[in-house]
Amino acid sequence: MGLENIFEFVFWVCAGLLFYVYFGYPVLLTLLARFSGAPKPESDLPALPVTLLISAFNESQVIGAKLENALALEYPRDRLEIMVISDASDDGTDEIVGQFSAKGVHLLRQEPRMGKTAGLNLGVSQARGQILVFSDANAMYQPDALRRLVRHFSNPKVGYVVGNARYYEKGTESSSAQSEGLYWKLETYLKKKESIFGSVVGGDGAIYAIRRELFSPLLPTDINDFLNPLQIIARGFTGVFEPAAICYEEAAENFSQEYRRKVRIISRSLNALRRVPEVLNPKRNTRHWFLLVSHKVLRWFAPFFLILCFTASLALWPSPFYRIAALLQAGFYLLALIGWKWRPGNKIGRLFLLAFYFCLVNLASFVGCVKCFRGDLSGKWAPPR
């Protein structure tokens, strides 16, 4: 095989994988879900004992509203334990939580600061609920969210249930919030279909529930809402997405915050696969393996496919077809560059913005992969502004 043939092979393999990740998989999953029947949960089960674990670090601006929201949930109060895990907060968060102690809210302070995952280990060790619901301080639940999550545990095969986290829609949303909102709509759609066909891939730190006995203590660098669901799948249980269990939270205020968040998530999620390698064995759970690889793994490696595809196009420049392919790719990246520097508030500007966000997400994936392979899970590499 000559060098030209190798570049052609690389181009078509990478182009095919990219097409599958962004277009083929959603279409295929839609068809698979259409011919699958998901069992419906019981609606009149007795309320199971629940512990709502709220992670907090310097959340004085929102923790009061979060606790009011938690106390207003439509769930029997004698079956609901509310616990705030303060990760050495020093902005008055603990004092605000203390004001709710008379209403049964428990404060658990972690000292010194060790991170969210270490705090969850501590919180779970003291939780009394049969079902654990994990939440963030800025995630506001709809009144029936808890009840809709818990009802799925009537099925003994269900190990975790993921709720529907949405972003606040404001008239003056930032560019990053608009882009993340569009991205999240696709994610929500995929979660719905995955839940019907097999198991929803991963959890959501803002709103997801598990059986208490299925929680395994985690390392401080672990990402709890991805690793723990993988551990549960490896033990033979399934995960459900409940679109009617809704919570609202604010998107990142700017692209730098969103970039750092995604780098951290991807690097730690790849590390989670190292911790539970059996989920990558297609013979163990074929459906979940297919969903995991298609939805997550291939998408995390998409930036490498993009780089190889563009490189192969340039190497095959003498051919008219590959020359056009290279120019089209270069044109798209030029749109992204314009979107980075110029974001007019019209439809044309939105096109530039989406191109930029696509490239930013893939840059975060690239950096997250590199950081994981280097063993650096901090997520501190500086993003473009």
C-alpha cells in the first residue's frame, strides 16, 4: 500500500467515524429505541427513605434558595433526609445552612477542603436513606422531581436514575449559555433513547439517584456521576433516564468556565474507564458497551479524527476532491475563528458561534484526553477567551 493509499484510508476512516458520531449514532439510536420497550415504573409505591445529598463549596448566594426548594419537594417529610456537605466553605454557607437545622437539615462539614468526591464519600457514610439523591447547590428541583426519580426503583434491576437537568432561559443569555443549551438538548434526546434501548450512559451531578448499597467509595480525583454508574452497570444493574424529573441550573457564564469544566469532565471520565475496564468488554453488556462507545468514547476522540482527516486532505492536495475537502474544513475553522472574536446577535452570528463552540468542545476533548494519559486530572489548562 503506497503512501497515498494510506492517506486515503485515514481520511475515509476518520470522516466515517465523525459522520457516525454526530449523525449516524443519533439516527441509529432512534431506530433501535423505536423497536425497544422500556418498562413503566409503578406510580403508587410507598415512599422509600431518601437522603438528598447537596454538595456545596462557598455557595452562600444560592444555598438558602436551594434548601427552601428542597423543603418544598412533594415527598413525605418523614421519609426525606436533607444533608448539605460543605467542603470547608468560608463565605458564610455553613451559617446559612445552620438556620435550617430546626427544619431537619443536616450540615456535614469537610475540613480541610478535599473536593466534591471526598465529600460525597463522607456524606454517604452518614446517610440513612435507602435511596441516595445527589444534587448541586445551584440545581433547583421541580416539586415532583424526587418522586419521579424514586418510583423507578420499583424495578429491582434499576440501579440508578438520572433526572433532566435544564438551563435557565433568560432574555439576555450569554453566548456560552446559548451554545451549551443547544448542546444539552441533543444530550437529553440521546439520554431518552439510550434509556429505552438499554441504559442511560452516566449520571448528572445535579440530579441523579442510586440505591445506597450500590455506592462504592471513590478516590478524590474520581468523577462520581460517571464512575459510579459504570460500577453499577458492571454489577449487572441498569440506569434509567427520567425526563419528567426536572431541575434547573445556570449554564457557565463564559466560554472559559465551560472549557475548564469539560476538560475536567473528560479527563476524569476517561480515567473512570481505567477504573472499571470491564464495561469496555462487549461480551459483558453488549447494549451498554455500544452506547458507551458510541456516545462517549468516540466523541471524546473526535478531535483526533478531525486532525487526521484535515492532515490527510492536505497530504492529498493534488487531487481535486481532497483539495475541496481541505478547503471546506479550513473554511469551517475560519468560521470558528471569527466566532471566537466576533459574535453578532443575529442568525449569521449564531452560525459563527456554533462553529466556535464545536471547536471549543473538541479542543476540550483533546486536552482532556492528553491530560488523562499524562495522569493529570486537575483540569487547569488555560482555555482561549
